[in-house]
Amino acid sequence: MPVGPTIASASGSLDSSLPTIYSEFLLLQDVTGVARSTATEYKLLPHEGSVKNVNNYGRVLAVGLSDGVDYGQAQAITDATTSFTPSEIGVMAVLSGRSMSRVQDPDLLRRTARILQRAYDLKQDTDGVNQLASFTATAIGSAGTVASPGLFLAASGQFGVGITAANPEPAPEPWYAITHDWSLVPVLARMMPLATTPAGSTAYVATGNAASSLAAGGNSTSIGMLREGIGSVGRLGKINVKADANLLPDASDDVTGAAFSKEGFIFVSEVEATMDTDKPVRLRGGAEVMVFGSYVFGNYRPANYGVPMTTDASKPVN
């Protein structure tokens, strides 16, 4: 009985002789470095103890004087201390000798080191954005609030007087804001602006309202923003707006980030990320790889130099 050609495939006659070959080895991507890039950095040096102390002096008040009358009332200089305590962070992987010699990836050790470094960087950025909610001024927005340019302008206005009008203390520039990528979609749409009708007469107001055209007033700048996406939000009210996917929405799809002065968001580094690779005899050709460091994020003048921002971060669908 005649038969066809011998085929080496999963459904062919040589299915057991066909090896599985892996020729490409890729790593997953993470968002890193956003929080640290917006923070004021201090270094906790060796032999300086376990705490970084930042001291600030208080105000004194000048008053009117009467001609020829001795003032006679000295003002007292006060100070206040804000303390930041770094803690150790680390991640480790152990590769057995036989695993390293059997896998098809000849660069497994090097890729493992890169994976661990990314894990450390991801942890650092996540710690940073989670610290944003610790600013103590009254939050701008609330659960379900659809983000708009006006929220950032409100924060900018508050920074100009240091949040409280009773005792103005302008927050030093530069100013930043960090929120979730999905919160910025309606911000961009309102800046362009987009519309939900082909004629452009009904403005787009939130994710979930299908955008079909530019609204009245759109121009070539609007087209450029449409092409570039949320990165074109850029700067609002002198606030540099940044997106960070590590700022995770809650069960109700809301997220709390913050707008803040760089001086009010602190990063203290005690030990920068350090990689150590060891090949002990007990692993018989294997290796231990570790990345470790010590740092802390914190807030300085949390009632005056930053304001939490709570907005809707529902997944954009149209």
C-alpha cells in the first residue's frame, strides 16, 4: 500500500524525533524610575547612624515699630526635624549547576541578574508611588472623579500659597504629579478636545463615551496630541505630569496619586542597588545571584508641599 512522505511534525510520523528548540529568550517589561526621578535625594553615609534627619527653621514675625521706642521683644528661632529611616530590600535566585548546563539559554546567569535588577527597580518605584498618599493636605478629587486639566490647575494654585491661605508658604518648584495612565486618558481628551458626535458638538467627558471626532476648537496641535497619546499631557499649571502603572487602581477602579513639590518628596539612599554573584562548591557549578540595597521614600512638609489626588482609573475602552 503506497504511503506519503515521512513528515517530522507534531502530527507526522516522526513526532517523537522532532526536538523542541528555544532560540529566543525575552524578559518582561516594568515601569521603573518614575518616582525617584521626581524626588529630592539625600544620602545616608556610613557611620551616620540609621536615620536621616532633615531640620528646618520656623518663621519669626516682623512688626511695626514706634519712632523712638525701643522694641525690646526678641523673636525666638524654632526648629523642627523630619526623620527618614531606610530599610534593606533584596531579591535572590539560586541556579543549580545541572540547570545551568541543561537549559538551552547559554546566558541564563546573565539574564537572571537582569531579571533580579528589574525586580529591585520595580519594588523601588512601587514603594515610591505608594508613598504619595501620605501627603496630608485635603485631597483633590474623590472616588469616581474623572480627571481633568482643572484638577492639576487647582493643585498648582494651592502650591502658590503652600496649601493654606492663613500662613502662606509657597511650595518650591519644580512641581510634579504622578497618577495612573488610565486616569490621564480623559485629561488628554479634554485638552484636545475630543467629541462624542461626528459634528464635534458633544464634548467627550470620560472614558466610556465613544470619541468619534475633534470637538469644536480642535486644531493641528490637537492632532499632534492624538498621535502622541497621554505623553503629550506634559505640563499643566507648571506641574510636570507623569504616568506610572505601578500606582494600582483599587477594587472600585479609583487611584490616589499626588501633585507635589520636589522638595516635599524625599528619597534617602543608604546603599544603592548592589549585585552579588556567588558560586559556592555546594551548588556544583551553580550560582547564587542577589541584588540588595537600602532606601526609603518619605514626605517633607506633607501638609504644605503636596496634595493627594484621587481620580477614576477605569480601563479605557473607546
